[in-house]
Amino acid sequence: MIEVTPRELTALGVDPGSKSWDFFALKGNEVILDTSIPSKEIVQEPQKAINLIRTIENLDLMVAPSGFGLPLKDVKDLTEKDIFFTLLKFEREDQKKLLGLGEILRLIKAEPTKAVIVPGVKHLPTVPNYRKINKIDMGTSDKLCTAVVGIRDQIETYQIKPEESNFIMVEIGYGFTAVLAIENGQIIDGIGGSNIMGFRACGSLDGELAYLIKNIHKENIYKGGVASIAGYYDLSLKEITLLAENDEQVKTALKAYISSVKKSVFGISSSFSKRIKLKR
């Protein structure tokens, strides 16, 4: 009897972050690509991302940069309306400013590579509809992918089945911070980065404050966080933390951030059927 060994699949994931675009590829269990390109470079020259993708030989599947996500969809089938939903920006000029995402999706669509758009948290049937009311950002597609990594981590760390995985995930990015609830191996709720103060993002705006601002634009979401409060826009979170030891304004910024994250963690804990399930 001849044993047939399945060919190892080659897969690529692309994460369009606020500071950098990250590219991570596997051939079977072997890491064959792990690199980043500054987001500013991607905006100026989207072709850089395509050129890097083309360096991967025999690529079987790519998880394309998905933004706010869509129900699982082949990139080849994307319409301009779909691209709008991944960006959630109205003006074409504004769309170009969103990390080059729209333009790169159009370029990927023209490539022969099999690529898919993955969902955001709001698209998941495991999240009850009543939790989705008046919500858009419950966690973007990259936050969802991080939760999947968290589930695998619990499986390996505690030697448990996927359905025994229960935890709250805090994902801290350069611009945005998100908090997700995972119960019985499924994402059941999420608080997206536009609702929690981040290193860059302001988080949820008080309704009366939003009224006084009057004209709120997408750019308002990307500022007003720790960096804005501290007055240091080009420093890393680590550098800001060091400054907080001697600078009261920076210390206030960090306290505001930690308070926002804490409230989100305690708030989302109410979504679990039993809090005792949480392992950490």
C-alpha cells in the first residue's frame, strides 16, 4: 500500500496596522516570511505590498487585509461596495488615507493568488444580535484573528479542547486597543478599538462632547488617545511609559488609558454565562 503524504499548504496573512503592515507566511508549520513594511510606505507605494506577496512561491491561500471585515468572501468577488464596507469611508480621498487598504485590495483582486476577506466580530453568528445594536466596531478582522491565536494558546498551554477555552483578550495595537470575550471556544462579544482609548485613538466620545465638536471626521477617531494627551506623538508606548515616571501630564495620559481598558475588561466580563469559567 502506497502512503500519500498531503502537500504542505502555504498560507499568508496580512495585517494592515496603524504603524506597519505585517506579513506572516507558513509552509506547513514552517515560518517562511515574517516581516513588516511601515504603513506610510504602503500608502505612498501600494505596489510594495504586492511585490512582497509575489515573492512567496506556490502560495495556496492568503488572508487579505480585511479592515472591518465581511462575511467570508473571495477577494475576486469583491465589489466596490464591499471595499467600502471594509473601509467605512465615504470620500475617495479619505479612502486613500486609510493605510492604502482599498487600493491594495484592488491590486490583490487582479493577482492570480487565492485570497479571502475574513469577518470582523460583528459578522459572527456566535455574537447575539442584541449585543450588535448601535454597534459597528466590535473588533476588526485582525482582532478576531488574534482571538483565534489566543484559543490555540489555551489549547496548548492547558491541554484542553477548543470548546473549553474561556478568556478575555486585550489586544493592544499601536493605534487601537480592543477587548474580546471568548467563551467555550467562541467569540461571544467584543469592544472595538474605536470604543476604547488607545495609544492613538480617543475611544468612545461622550455624546455631549460629540455634539460640541459638531463635524466629526474619520481622523478624529485616530487621535485624542495617550499620545495626544501626553503631547508626544512620535514616541512608542514603551517610551511614553518611561516618561510617565517623571512627567505628570504623561502619567495622567497613562492613567486615563489604563482606566479605559479596565472598564472595558470588567464590562465585557458580564457577557459570560459564568465568570468562573475564565482561566485568566
